[in-house]
Amino acid sequence: MRNPIVAEKSMEYTSAQATIWRWREAYQHDFAAHMDWCIADTFEKANHNSVAVVYADAGKAVAKIRVEPGIRVSLNAEETYDPDGDQLTYRWFVYKEAGTYKGSVDIENKASARAYLIAPEVKDPESLHLILEVKDNGQPSLYSYRRVIITVEDK
């Protein structure tokens, strides 16, 4: 069975191609930026991806944390920056296809660098995969991503 993908207008699509639709603008703009880098004679004449910094870590590795059910989990990307000085927008979302927890999770302040959620009640250990999406306002606008895996387990 294929997983349904919900598009922005709350329409549901089910297909092998639908799984990449949410990333379409990001990868197309990234390709366009790479073309700009080929012809720009200086660094400043092209846009560059922001650096998504999660929990003071600017690396590319997945951030992993373990929590108990009912705990407030802080999500911190305040040190994220853009090498071109572009304005940034943030979006935290649950990547349900990757995690084992299939229930609903509300992320408070999901459009800011500092967000939080309450870890769900679980019987067995479950994982929540969260994605931080950072978009700059350069031309073309570029995206950066970081994944946070939260393992929820009762002690």
C-alpha cells in the first residue's frame, strides 16, 4: 500500500512520485543556484544555502534525543545563519513516513527558530522524526534541512 501525501491545499495524492513533491521547490532552486555559481565571478554574486544549526550543532548529522512521555521537548535552531545575510523563515514538521509513531503531534511555534512539543504517551519506545526547514529570501530562495529524531520511551 502506498502512503498518501497531503498537498498544500489539503488534497491527497497517492503515487510513487508524490513522496518527493514536498521537496520539489527546494531541489529545483538548489539546481538553479548551482548554475548561478558556475557563472558568478565572485561569491557575493550568487545565493548560498543557510546553515541550519540545531542545539548549537552546525554539522549535517541527525540530532538524536531520548525523552519520556509527557515531557516538553524544546527545539532550538536560534544559531542558524545565512552566509549571504538573507532573511530566514523556519518550519518544523513531523516526517511521519520515517518515524514509528503514527499519532498526531502538535509543534508549538513551528514557524520560528525556537519551537517545542509535548512528547506523546507511548506503551513501547517510538520514534518521531522532525524536520527543520530553513528558507532564505535570496534569489533563488534556498532551503536547508536538519533532522531531529526523538525517541520516546517510558522508564
